[in-house]
Amino acid sequence: MFALSKTPLALGAALVASTLAIAAPAAHAAGTLNVAITQDAGSWDPIDTFVTWWGSVGSNIYDGLTIRGADMKLVPGLATSWEFLDNDTRIRFKLRDKVVFHNGEPFNAAAVKFTFDRLLGEEGKKGPQQSNYNAIGKVEVVDNLTVDFHMKQPDPVLLTKLAGYGAMIVPPKYITEKGDAYFNEHPVGTGPFKLAEYKPKTSLSLVRNDAYWAGAPKLDGVNYRFIAEPGTQASELQAGRIDIASAIPLGMVATIKKAPNVKVVTTSGPVAVVLRFNTKSGITANKEVRKALIMAVDREAIIKQILLGYGKPIASFQGELSFGFDPDLKPLPFSQAEARKMLQAAGVKMGSTVQLDFRGTDPTFREVAQAVAGYLQGVGIRTTLKPYETGVLINDIIPSGKTGDMFHFVWGGWTYDYDNTAYLMYHTGQKWNPYDSDPALDKILESQRATYDTKTRQAVLRNVARYVADNALELPLYSQDTVIGVNDRVKNFAVPGDIRYRFNEVTVD
């Protein structure tokens, strides 16, 4: 999302992509970083989104009361300290002094109260973030630099949630005067960069916030381009027109590694990929059939052949960095012979058909879906592949319970805590749980939210993962490594696994 350039800097000869010839690159601007992300979030209001790409931009415009760096450590942000009071029913935050929003409006306790009143009120109901913060009963201003969060119930993940998305602090006067619709396209925060220009569907530019409370960033600005096709991002990186490609085709990784002046950076990320089941109708209503379908698919081969090794097998809807991950929980083994026996025992006829819904804009997963169809064919199940636009699938088809027998789901787990995935996917009444209502599972999920004790929570979350695996609510595929391309001119860049970039310390040659 950001960045303006002012002084042109001539580049050397154009790099040539191996897959297609590319013209000479446009000149870089001194001190300006050029970043490609997959999509325009559409609104830059923190309460309107849950998509990763918003975080790639919003983390530079806004600050939360806490901040989590690329090293995953939680540190003070707009709050300098916090303490739990009244048997953990009240959390008191001391706020940073002499901080101003990009429009010159002062940051204070009133701004924090306004942010959370808005998030938990009628405006927040319009977006997907409110449910992440419903444990908060109210925010009380104690004095200009002190606020108390009165909790309706414990939320052991709250401090991490305050570092991202809906909890980003927003300016009361600006929003009140300009209105929510204007704010969507003209965001104002306290972050290290401020908006210079936004061209919907095309680009977003930021400039350095010289008044930033933690010290002015070293960059003059950041230019974001919205490039949906990973192949185009890779080509633009090789041509020198962007400095960071946030999504590149895995098939082009080897080529990019050989190209001059660019490199591939990989790290473990929070993204997990599964195929969830329609447990209400069709053959997938039978738990034993679901287990058979899981065993019919060789996930290790998919990781090796399609992901080229940039992923890890999973037994639950989380990767190894997630709090609650259980290394002792193993996926059901690949065995088509056993799968055929189980299907026969369940009375499933050879040639039965299942429908697999998936995000059609994801070229890598299209190959995965085709591979899954091939494996299911091997046990006598025909698969109809049905692609959707991502927004249609996750906001309409899944919540309304209109999916096929299996549906593609990707979750970033931005809190790196299994609660954020498991509660939203399995608890009765949640948006992305259209088929299941299990009082026993609801009770387990609720119990880990009732305590701040980490050992207790870890044990409960591992129990949730085992319960879900025992009931075969999904076909776990893999956790996906974060793979991005970076120009060598980018220095001091720590790559966060969830690509919520913070460019405070970054420089460019």
C-alpha cells in the first residue's frame, strides 16, 4: 500500500525473465520501495477486513496497543505497559504520550475508547472483525493516557489480537467529520507511513511519517501495486520494476534463484490448507467415508510434486508455529487399499460422485485439486471440480451452506494460536461452520477461552485437534511455507511469515 518516489535513480540493464522477454525496467526512485501484493483490500478501515493483504499494507499505516514483529515477539506499541486487575476481569493499559495521527489529531485514551466502541458497535457489525473482540465488555477512560478494558469473559489471545487488524487505533475526529465511506479510501493512523495516493484496483502509495513516535522510517516511501497473477509478480521482480513479490509461482522459484540481483526468501508461515467436508448431506455425511477419502489422498506426494517441497504435512488445521500444535498427532496414513475397503463397508458404490469447490484464482491449488481428483478416482470416486472467485466462496457459498461435498479452505491463523482457527471453523453458529453443531466440541472450545493459563490452554487445544481429527471434519493437506522474491537492493528486511510487513528499518540501495 504505500510509497511515493521523488528523485529518479537510473537502473542498470534490464533483467530478462526466462519465461518471457521483458522490456527494460522503469527507473527506481531513490529511497522508495516497490511492493507487489495480490489484491486490493477494497477498504483500508481496520474493521472491514480479515485478508492477509490488508495486513501487508495496514501494518505500516496503523499501530495497535501492542506490536508483533517478524520474530513473533509481542512488544509495546501505543500502550507502554499493561496489567491485569480484579482477578483478570480488567486490563489497564498505560498509553504512549505525545503521539499524533497523520492528520495531526492527538492520540489519547479517548481515541482508544472510540476505536473499540466503534469496533464493538453498529459499524463493527458490518465487518468480519467484531467477533474477535467480543470478550471486551467496555473500554473506560481513566485519564488521558490510561484506559481500562472491562472483560465480559477472559480472552487469552487478546494481547496478540491487539497487534493486528480490527484493533488498529483510528482517529475519532477525522472519522466523525469525514465519515466511514471516506475513511475506507483515505485511511489515517499513527503508523510509520501515511497515505499519499490510492488508486483502487491498481496501486497505493505511502510516504514517510517524519513525526512517527518510534523515529522516522529510513525509506522515503513505499509503492504498492495490486498484481493478482503470481507469474506477473515474478516477471516484474525479474525485470526490476518491483522490489518485493509477495506471491510467486513455485514453478518459477528455481528460475528466480538463478536470476541476477534477486533472491527467493522462504520462511515457515501460518497458512494451512485443508479440504473441509459437508457433514450434513451426501456420502460425506458418513464419518467413515470421510476418513476413507482422507486416506485415499497422498498428501506427501502433493507437497513434493506440486509444492516442490515448500510445505509440510498437517494432521489438523494449523502449522507447527501455531500455539496448540501437537507434534504427536499424526495424519491418517495414505492407503488406497484401506480406503477402498472402508468405502465398500460404508455402502458407497463405485463411480459415486463428489463435488470439490475451490478458489479458482489460485493456480497452485488448481493443480492440487486435480491431484486430489486423481487420487479419489483411484478408489472409485469421481470428482467434479467447481472453481469460484475467492470472495464468493468464502463470503457466500460456505456461510450459506451451499457447498459441494468438499470445499477448499485456507486460513492464515494471524494470531498464531489455534483458537483463532478452531473456534471460527467448528463452534456452532460461526460464519464458516455451516454444517456442524456439536455441543461437546463447543464446550471444549469455550473452556480454553476461560483461562489465561498457557499449559491448560495448550492441552485443551490439542484435545480440540484430536477431536476434530477423530471426527474427520476436514482433509488436512499441508501448511504452506511463505515464499517471496526480493531484489538485492532491499536491506534490513525481516520477512514475517504472515507477510504483515513493517518497513520501519528497511533501506534500498
